[in-house]
Amino acid sequence: MYFASDNTGPVHPNVMAALARANEGYAMPYGADDIMAQVTTRIREIFEAPEAAVYLVATGTAANSISLATLTRPFDTIFCSPEAHIHEDECNAPEFYTGGAKLTLVPAEDAKMSSDALRNSIAGEETRGVHGPQRGPVSITNVTERGTVYSVAEIKALCDVAKGFDLPVHLDGARFANALVALGCTPAEMTWKAGVDVVSFGGTKNGCMGVEAVIFFDPKHAWEFELRRKRGGHLFSKNRFLAAQMLAYLEGDLWLDLARQANAANARLVRGLKQIDGIVFLHEPDANMSFAGWARAGHQRLHDAGAAYYIWEGQLDGDNPDEILTARMVADWSMSDENVDRFIALARG
Amino acid sequence: MYFASDNTGPVHPNVMAALARANEGYAMPYGADDIMAQVTTRIREIFEAPEAAVYLVATGTAANSISLATLTRPFDTIFCSPEAHIHEDECNAPEFYTGGAKLTLVPAEDAKMSSDALRNSIAGEETRGVHGPQRGPVSITNVTERGTVYSVAEIKALCDVAKGFDLPVHLDGARFANALVALGCTPAEMTWKAGVDVVSFGGTKNGCMGVEAVIFFDPKHAWEFELRRKRGGHLFSKNRFLAAQMLAYLEGDLWLDLARQANAANARLVRGLKQIDGIVFLHEPDANMSFAGWARAGHQRLHDAGAAYYIWEGQLDGDNPDEILTARMVADWSMSDENVDRFIALARG
Amino acid sequence: MYFASDNTGPVHPNVMAALARANEGYAMPYGADDIMAQVTTRIREIFEAPEAAVYLVATGTAANSISLATLTRPFDTIFCSPEAHIHEDECNAPEFYTGGAKLTLVPAEDAKMSSDALRNSIAGEETRGVHGPQRGPVSITNVTERGTVYSVAEIKALCDVAKGFDLPVHLDGARFANALVALGCTPAEMTWKAGVDVVSFGGTKNGCMGVEAVIFFDPKHAWEFELRRKRGGHLFSKNRFLAAQMLAYLEGDLWLDLARQANAANARLVRGLKQIDGIVFLHEPDANMSFAGWARAGHQRLHDAGAAYYIWEGQLDGDNPDEILTARMVADWSMSDENVDRFIALARG
Amino acid sequence: MYFASDNTGPVHPNVMAALARANEGYAMPYGADDIMAQVTTRIREIFEAPEAAVYLVATGTAANSISLATLTRPFDTIFCSPEAHIHEDECNAPEFYTGGAKLTLVPAEDAKMSSDALRNSIAGEETRGVHGPQRGPVSITNVTERGTVYSVAEIKALCDVAKGFDLPVHLDGARFANALVALGCTPAEMTWKAGVDVVSFGGTKNGCMGVEAVIFFDPKHAWEFELRRKRGGHLFSKNRFLAAQMLAYLEGDLWLDLARQANAANARLVRGLKQIDGIVFLHEPDANMSFAGWARAGHQRLHDAGAAYYIWEGQLDGDNPDEILTARMVADWSMSDENVDRFIALARG
């Protein structure tokens, strides 16, 4: 019953098999391998973006920080939600990679910025000329850090605001596939057709071992990104093993199948928990992550049975069995119906 | 009628005379001049801090950023109010000098953080271990950017919170003298006795040409500060001309006299404006800066007569003569009663 | 006949098998997995360093830059050879990770610094007090970038110089195993017993997929390293797959066996080429990399037959078949005797 | 007898008088003052560059570092001589302001790079694609740090090399006036007509209190420079006092007169010392700085009489009165013939 994160589960067998195949013989290093060329071709097809520049790195923090640094000057500020991974969970990596840019936190509901809030925040910055930070890129996360999903229209509205100020847009897609299957749209619709300029396209949380693609729809940024990736220590000599993961992930729409499984597991979990009296969800979960509160006694039962998830608000330790603690639960592709049902049964008590 | 800022007025004649005296003959460069030694002695006396390390730079942004960088690791976050000069008006200088630290904005009322708000903000950070930014220094401004003044007790309460988390405290004292005479306390009471570790001690806004002292009460940071100052290009070869300004500023308590004049000019202005119907102050002004709103027609009269101040909210241009626009007015030491009274008369109409 | 680098060959089957095993079930993320604990234990045993702090990253540039940044202040200079990978091949990564430190190039012969040259370089820096860069760590590479190997006595002599100035020592051990088996000493003798403070312990070039250990013999640097690793985007959520590689690499002394194979392949190559008239080695190769010159015609034959290696000096394209071009040849663990002999035969013509 | 540096002498009376004049009344802050407008106009005239962007800062390190940062990407390397002030005397300020760029030291004779040496250095960098630093600007110092002067033809030859690689050229003109009067050319000939893109135009060492102009001949860099200046804490609120210095410095060709006086004082010193047996100059001094060696006994006499200058090589303390110690002597505009002659007499013994 591992709902702690979608980074604790196993790598999908297809990805493991691809790594084994990629290991045959010799390959050119640093991204000049044949598999990388196939990855680029495949991603361009999937995104209907024949000019896109495509790169691989091994972590989401690297994908976000290096792509943002390519679009941000050190005296700029990046607009994002207060819950953004780049703000809360990257130990100042964006500030580091940009050489000291700032992050401006746009008020958000359930981790989603409205286009009005974004417009107000951007308009509010740089009324001070040289004294204040300058307006930099907008960064959106989809699936958000609270498990909600921006619709295509919402993404477009945010991008329109950004474009109105001539600012580029970055999409943190650590859970890109989960958002896509939740929306039922195409990758192009969720990105460049809506106005997104660069995507961190996650693989690690959805069945890969450790690989994220960075996709620039305008290739003019390509060489600078390559230099920044190398300078950050994120250019792999044996890039073929990143490429092999990504190719297997995309092959036969595996990435979409795995995201559907994860979302379905979460939906099953939500359905079950909602039927239990006293369990309240913080907001409607849209993909593979949900937040809900119930009494300590229920958490204690789950914990004693080995269920793994974060207590988001409150502390498991405590005297009052009725106190409400909030749980963050994330399902990955490998979550079985049995484990979901067992979790629900334990929560019910 | 120059109320635009306390950086538009003239340098006090004593300071000019000191520059002329300092110009006689040769002097050792880079801070090894005799005048600097006298400055250090005098500041230690004034602050009752015989061990303090004292340095001079020419701008407030340099004083703030370099002193903060000495106390902040690049993966830390600095706690300050949303109105802090270091956040709003330094074009990411703190992020630059710290190598990419973050600023956490603590909710504040009239630019003053409460100790509760500070405690909540600090407690809220770094619950994520290695993932989030680490807790760094607290930075307080007194006089605040909204013209309010923290009492000694309020400063102590903030420092106590910081010390409870083992965090150092920086005081942005661009208007240190104005706060001090408003409070009627000693420099030691407003700083190290309350728990402040380092002060940006302003001279520029209060009658100097361009000089700020950085005072570390614990000299262990001295050498690192010197290296960071040099690396930032803020070590003056002809340091004697910074030192001469500061020495003249401190001599015979000139600094306190000038601050009293500025505060008195502001008080006269506030008294006068308050007697006019329809003029509303955003909050009670404590020192030499005030914010108040009145109708466009009044602003237009002042503007036509050559009065200089910022329209803080709203735009001078506009059709409706009754619309309320908010002014920011700052008085420096050189403001005459005549000019204050003329301003009031014009506002009255 | 892949002699282009030791990063083009396959991953050893034991490492692949370990990855497959590590994939069973769920594991705690971010280094809290069980395999990581075993890696730490094993490295402490191998290095006879029960207190050592051990971390994994995926690239050599990350290992070098983050470990150096932990020991270097931004106003320092790092002492290294002009051929050092950190100077020539990391696109300013050390400058980036340190926040702007400098590298001072110590004259070296065949990429090896003498202790006299190091002493002179260190003595020469920082005679300017606050004006010049301050003395920072010494960085040694073993096997060097020219295929030579420092003896234990030579490392100790360099460390003694560093310690005389109270400076820490970093060892870039991208080819640590190849150096160790060349020297026939213990890991402790080549590192902390000689005075080394931190090691980049390479796995990628010697049979792994992409993993390097950073080993601090004094654990006081541990937490800062963790923060810098995270901030650089080098903390893997699925760290278990880095740990599995490293554990397999160390198990049953696989790492030493593979290095012996690589060194032996190189020795066979050198022996064969030396018997050919007109082939001149730049210097005596000590491990698995060698540099030698011969006529263009020979290079052309090899090239036409598909041999892969770098032309270090000169250009393959050219009219004069007798012009001497220098080759850099690197053997990895997977190089067969047949391929070595075929290479020699083609060079002979 | 102050020959320690040209930063120990007095400010010229005209500059002091201009500061007093500038102090009358109120002025717009942050460079919007009227005097600044006059400075810009005057510098454009002097340099025959009607489009040039002109900015003032207070130190040479700021002028060099911020102007270079505007032209350098963080993954670039700057080409300069090993004696360059930006390398030896700025405590890593260029590395700091550029966000971690590197400096490549071009072999130089008497601190002058030849165009061949520069070409070789540039050609040698970036043969490694993404792995090595990228080629960045060339930085020339005139007068050099060893007191030699590049001719216009030599500057042009260096710029031609830079332009051949499409690289910008920066001129560190801390002693711009001294070089100009030594060459007898126009400011335009020594800069943009020869191919220089940006100049640090020094005032501090030649009679000002602390002011340097940064001149971009192509104004496209203007706004970025302004942001970088502010972010570095080098934008003065009371900019009028920087501007007043610079305007007085340029008025009536004061700057050229003062440089002529300094160069003449140095020439007189050199003539006198050359007539003394046993005094050997390191190289022919071209402007206001010279390096020469003589016996310790002579240095001791000068030292006892209060002469101030640096012992460049060797130590004043020592037993052997015949040991040769090298002196660095710098004359500024205020050096009297009497003091020069007294120095010579003491050196003669």
C-alpha cells in the first residue's frame, strides 16, 4: 500500500528490457547515440512539433531549473504558484541555475493560478523600473502539486496573459501523462497550441528509472540549453541509457497506459474513501494524487498495517483518536486494485 | 517642496567641509586611512560595542546585500516583510550576493512584521528537509518602507523569535537615525541589546553624499565581509572620502540633529494635512515619511506649483477631479517650514 | 575497436542484473533505500574509513563540482593542473557550483603537478590580501587526463604541501580503480592516509551505467553536500538504482577486476604498437589510456576499418601520408584481445 | 614622496569645487540629474560617438566587472593577460558578476599580449564543443598593469583578432588618460576606431574622488548594464556627485593636463634613476608607472625618509645591503618636482 509518492514504485518491465537492449555493444557518448535520435523523432511526432529541440536529463529539478535558466535573466522574476515544486521542493535550484533570479508567488487556489491572479501579479512587478526585478517567465505545473489539473482552456488563458506581457511559459510536466489522460487532449493542445514554450516532460514518476525530457518548441534555445546542461553536470556520457528509457516509455503509448492505470487507481481510492463517513477531501482530485482528512484512529490502523503515505497536516503521534489528520496519497502505475481496496478497508475500520 | 525622497536634497555643509579637509595630502588607500580608524572608534562608542567590526560602502543596496550574504548560505531563505527594500527595490541584489538564496515574505501590517507572523513563517519553512530552502537570517527595516517604526520591544520580540530558531538578524537602517530619534532610545538598545547581529547604518538619506556603515557586533564575520565587499567592487581605493563623510555625520551628534529636523518637518506636514477635510492617512507616520490620500484636484495644484512627491496609488492624469490618489511624502533634514506650509496650503486649495 | 573513451562500452552484466533485482517492489526515495545503506557500509570498509560520508551522483562533473563547492568559498581559487578535467572539460561547472571561484593552473608534466610547482603556485597566490583570490582546495586527478598515474608518495607530497597551507585536497577519481590497480596499493593509502579529504570515486567509466560516489572522510561536510546536491538537481528520487549499480560494482571486487582488464588491454596495445617502427608514445602510459603518434596513412587504415579513437593532435584529413598525427586511445574493461591485436595489425599496415 | 599608487593623492581642486556646486538645491536621483546629462553629452563629443551609452560607477572593479558581465555568458571565458587587474586584483569580481565565467590567461610580455598570442589562446579554447568553456570577450588594459602602453596599432591588431572570432573587446582604462597622452592619439582612435566595444574610463586615479565611466559604443547593451549595475548595488541615489566629478574632470581638458603631469613626473623620476649606477628598469616605462631594481641599502634610505612605494620583488627586511629589490613606483598628477628629485637623491645615496 505505497501511496507515499509515485517515485517509490518499480520501473516498468518494458523500460528495464530497453535498458538491457541498449547495453549491447558500443555507442557514441553525450547524446550522439542512435537511440537519442529516435527519441527526438518520436517526441516531435507526438507533439506535432517537427522543429522542437529535445534533451534528456535524469531529474525533474534539473529539467525545470535548466530550462527556466535558459529563459530567465538573473535580474528577472519567475511567476509561479506558492505550491510550485520549483518554489517549495528544489532547495533554491531555480535561483541557483538562473544566477539569482527571484520567484514571484501568484495567489492560487488548490495550486492553480487563475489568469486574473497571474495578470495582477505580472502587472504589479516592474513598476519600479531598474529598482525592482524584471518580469520573467511564467511557470505552470500540470498535474499541479495538489493533484488538480489545469484544463486546456485554463492553460491557454494563462499563456495569453504571459504573451500579453511578452513573457515565455514553462510547463512543469513531472506528471505530464497523468494530466494528459485526465484531460483527454493531445500533447500539442496541452502545450504549444495553448502557448507553452518549453516543457519538462516527466518519465521518472510514471514507470521510468530516472529520465525527464526537456522540449523547446522554438529551437533557438537549443545550444544555450546544452551548455547550461553540461555546466550543471547533467550531460550523461552514457546518454543511451536515458534515451532507452524514454523510447520505451513512448513506445506503443506505454506512457499513456501507465498514466491511465495510476489515475484509475487513484479514482478507485477516492471513490472508496468518499463512501466512508467523516472522510473529507480538500478538493476534487483530477489525476493520481489526492488529499483527504480523517480521524487519527484510521491513520493509526493504516500505519500499523504498513500503508505508506504522507501525513500532510497534523502528526500521527497524539492522544486524541478523533483529531482529523490530512493525508497526501499518490498512486503510481503499479498500484493494484487489491492494495487500493485494502487501504480503503483499513481507513473504514 | 521636494518630498520625493530623502535622497534628492543637499549634503550637509559639515559633511562637505569634512571632504575638503580630508583632501589635504596623501592617505593610505582601501580603508587603511586614519579617518577610517576614527570612524570605527566613534561607532563603537556610539553603539557601546567595543568589539564591533565597522565597514563603509557607498550605497544602501551594497550595505544590505553584502552584509546579508555574509550571514546567508546559498540554499537558505531570508525572512523579511513584503515591503522590504531588499525584496522590492534592489533588483535581486540579495539573491545575487548570496549566490541564489531566496526571500520568504512574512505577512506584515504597514510594513511591520509581528513576532507571531515571523514565527509562523520560519516554522513553515524547512519542514521538507533537504528539499526546501533552509532557514536563514531575518531582516528588519527601521524606519520601515511605509514610514512606520518598530519599537524596541517589537524588535526584541522579532529577534527572540529568530534566536529561538538560531537565526541571525539584520537591520536595514537606511533611516536608522530617524527611527532612533522617533524612539528616543540608544543605538545599542535598538540593535544588539535587542538581538540584532548586523546593521546597515545609513548616512546617505540623512545629509551625507553617499555612505553607509555596516556594523557587525560579532567581529567573526569581518574578514569574510571584507572579501565579499571587494569581490562586489565596493572597496573604495580612496576610502578616506567615505570615512570623512561618516565622521562628520557622527560628530557633535549631527546625525541625530538632522534626523530630528526631518522628522519634525514630516510631523508639521502631517499636522497640517490632517486639518484638511478629506485627507486620509494610510497609517500613523512615525518618522519622516507619510502616506496619505486626497482628491486629484489637490494633487494637480501641488504638481502645477512644482511640488515633488510620488503618487503611490493612482495616476495624476485622469478626468475625475474627486478621485482619491495616495501620495508618498518624505522629508529630509533640509526641508524648511516655509516649504512645508506652502505644500499644506496648496493641498488645502 | 572502440578506443574513443571508456564511456562508450557496455555496462557489466553484474550491474545490469543488480538493477533488475533492485526493481523488485517499493523503496524509499532520495537515498533512504536499503541498498544505499549497504553501499555506505561497503565503501567505509573498502576505504577503512568508518566515519566517511558517502553520496551518489550520476556524472563525474557533478561529483567534482559539488564536492569542490563544499570545500571552496566563492572568493577562493582551486589549484589544479592545466589538463584537469575540472578546467578543460566541465564547461565552467566548478565556477558555477562554487558561485564564482577561480581555478589556478599549476604547471604540470604529462598532467602531473610536482609538489614544488604546487608550492610555488600556492605561495604565489594571495600575496595581495583582500585584492586577490584566496587560497582554496587542491584538486588532483588520478589516473590523470594524460593517462599517467601519481604514485602514493607523489599524492602524499602534494597533500603535504596543501596541508602546509591548511588547504583541503580533492581527488578526481573518475578512473580511481585503474589508478589503484596500477599502483597496487589500498584505497586508504591512495586517499586519506596520504592526506586526501574528498574523493570523486568513479563507476561510469569502469562498467557502470552512470554512477559516481563522493566520499568525504570527515563527515562534517555531509549536510552541506546534501543541500548542494539537491540544489544542483542531482538528488535522485529513485536513488536505489544508483545504489544498486555501485553495490554490484564493489561486490566481489568487480571494480578491481574490470580495471585490471582495462589496464591489461591498454598494456597489450602499447606493447604491440611499440614494436612498430615510427610509433612514438608521448609518455609512458600507466593505466588504461595512452597517447602515441604515427603517420597519417596508418590512421587512415584504422579509420577505414572502423577503429574509433580521438586524433589528439593533427587532422585525419590531409594530403601528406607521412605526417605524424597523435592518437588518444582509451581501453575499457570490455576490450577483447582480438580487437587490440586487430588494431595493432592495422597500425602496422 | 608618495609613489605607492595613484590612489593615495589628493582630489584636484576643480573636482572639489564641482562637488560643492553640485550640492546646491535638489536634484533627481539615480542618474536623472542634469549634470549626468551633460556628462553623457561631453563623453560622446570627446569620443566622437554620438550614440554611446554612458554610465558612472565609483570603482574600477565595478566598471570592469559589470561591463564585462554584460558581454559575457556564464559558460564563456574572458581572454586577458596574466597581469590583468581583473585577474589579479579583483578578488574574483569578474567571475562573480558574470555568474561563473572563466578567465583565460594569454601569455604576455611586460603585461602586453601580442596579437599572435591572443589568436593562439582563442583558437585553443572551445575545440571541445559543449565540454569546454565558450569563447568570450577579450579584455585589454591600457596603461597596462606593468606601466607599458599598447600603441593604437597594437590595440587594433588585438581587436582584429577578436573580431575574427566575432568576440567583443573591453578596454580597462583605469589609466586611460595616461595612455592617451603617452600615445598622442584621440580617444576614438584608441577605442572604437580600433575595434574596442566598451571602455572602463577611469577618473579615480587621475584627480577624481571616486568615479569611473563605462562607455558602450553600441547602446544595445545599455539597459542590461543598468540592471546589472543596480543589482550590484552600484547605482547611486545621489548620482549627481559622481556626475559632478566626471564633468569637472573633462572640463577644459583637465583630465589630459593631469595625466600629462603624472606622466611627466614619472619621466623625471626615470631619467634621474637611470643615471644612478646599479639601477635597472624591468622595462621601458611608457606612462606614469615604473618598475626598477636597486640595492636594499638604497631602499632603506628611502624608507627611513618616508618615501612610500611597493617593494614588488624581495623584502625590505634582510641582512644583505647589496641584494637587489624591485620597486613599483606610480606618480599621480600632484607629484612635485621637488619630491621627485628628493626621491632620486635618496636613491643615489
